[in-house]
Amino acid sequence: MLKSLFNWKVLLNLVVAIGVFVGLVWLTFRWLEYHTNHGQEIPVPNVVNKSVHDAVKILDDTGLEYEVDSANYDPKYRPFQVLQVYPAPGSRVKDGRTVTLKVNPRTWAPIAIPNVINKYSGLAFQRLDQVGLKIGDTIYEPSIQKDALLRILYKGNAVNPGTRLPRFSVIDVVVGSGPMRNISIPNVVGLTVKEARVVIAKSMFEVGLVEHEDGGRDESDIIYYQDPAAGDVRDQGMQIDLWASKKTPAELRAKVEQLNSIYRMKVDTSLPPVRYEEVHSEPSYEAPVVPPPAPKKETPKPDVPKTETPKTQTTAEKPKTSVGNGTHAAGNNTAKPTASATTQQPAQKPKAKKVVVE
């Protein structure tokens, strides 16, 4: 086996195979160098802060491809000014390499108007300010939706939600100021249902129930009755019910009278008017009932020994009553006790005694 391995023919085939392999590898690398321009590198020119037109011209002269991408608008830089280059300026790239340019746009990117129609004006204003829109004039318009945002105007024209506008655009808003009061109801009897809808909408009312005599929904039917009646006053946004038919109102006089008995109240003017008099009655106040006072409990007083003081008799003595011979005499002079040396006691007046002589 070793003899067969070292045979000159085998060795020759082995050398040929190795030579073919090395030749293929060399040819492959040579093809890659030629195809990729190996060793031929171009420095990226510095085009930062230049206009995009000048930057594109410089890249074309150096043989580099370019791609323009807009960044977020920055008012500190000029419109279409190159803000960034990738790969970085000064780096070496091959011929034909694509260089990306970040360019400042001409103005702010457009933004979509949020859907704030029929929303409360305070919240709507806050939402519009968040997306970058500025509120100009606030126009108040009569509407049953008080303080609601009704429309958005841009340069005098109404715009719908979702419309894209430049950032920081000035817009005007229409806000409801509340319903109007005491509006005269229009007369739509004799008009078609379609025409009546237009007239009612212009008068700032709404169409309520529409009852067709034949049960259909033909908008060409003629209105022969309405409620409330024409000429009545109502607030804005009130509903007006309609009755329609193929016939004219003159042909439906009986039906009209029947509806009048239901929806029109007749006032009897033959009776005298009722007079209302105001009666003023003075309020009566009762004295509050005071409960009787509770009986006081008497506490026994301690006995104090009395000290007798000597009395001095004055010259006048107590008169004596004498009875004799059917006559009596009463003395007028009374004896007064003398005051003691320590305390004085008030003198008591003696009571007169009646003496009956039989």
C-alpha cells in the first residue's frame, strides 16, 4: 500500500490537485478585489451646514451616492440645511457607497386635526394646543349645545377632523352660546315633507314625529297639520311634529278638527275671569306656658334663747276702757315702749278693740 502511495503517478495527481485549488483561491480573491474596488477608498466630504443642493453636487463629483432624509424641523437652522452626514465626514468609503444626509425641512411637519367637534370647549382647546395648533378668534353661535365646539375654521373655511395642517397654524373656532328664546314657529302646512324639513332647520328647530296617513315614508307628501301651531313661540331646538298625506289640507278638514281637539286647548271666554285675592293674616303669638315654681322646702330654724331687756315705763300709760251707765270711753293716748340700750325693736301699733254694751 505504501508503494502504491508513493507511486509517481499518484504524486503527480496530488500536486496537480493542489495547484488547481490554489489557483482557484487566487482567482477568487482577485475577482473580489476588482469587483469591490479593494484598496480604492474615497474620504467622505464634510457637507454639514451646507445646503442640500450644494451637498448633492459635492457628492456627485466625488463619485459617492447619496440619500436625503428629513429630520424634525428646527427653527434654529435654515430650511434645507444639512444637519448630519452618515458615515461621518472624513471616514474612507469605497466608490459608489451611499451617504445619508439629514436635512432640516422647510417648515414644521403637518399635523392632523383631532376630533373635538361637539366636545366641551375647555377640553377641546387643550387638545388643540397639545397637537400644536393655535386658537385665533372664538365665535359664539346660538345652539342648544352650550359651550360645545361646533366647527373649526382655517382661513375662513370649515375643516373636518383629520385634515392635516402645518404645525402652529392659527385656527378659529365656533362655540355654542346656548339656545335662542321665544322664536316664532314657521308655518309648514301645505308644504311637502322635504320642504318642511328645510324650513324648520332654517328656523333653528328640529323635526320630530312625521306621521304619514298611508303609513309610508314618501317625502313628497303634503303637510296638513303641525304641532306646535304656526306663530307659537318656542326655544331653539324644540321639535315640531308633522302629519302628512297625499291629500290636501282642505280634503282632510275632519282629520284636522280631530287633531285640534287633541292638541289645541279651547279657552271658554264666556265665563267671568277668576279673581285671585291675597289674604294677609297677622300671625298670633301665644304666651309661653310657664310651669309653676317648685315648692321650696322650709328648713327648721334653730331655737335661739331670747334675752329680756328691762323696759322703762313712760308717764303715759295704756288707757283703760271703762264701761258704766250705758256709756263707754276709749283712750286716744297709747303707751310706746322705750328702746333698749343695745338694740331697738320697732313699736307695734295696738289694734282698737270693739266693746259691745248690752
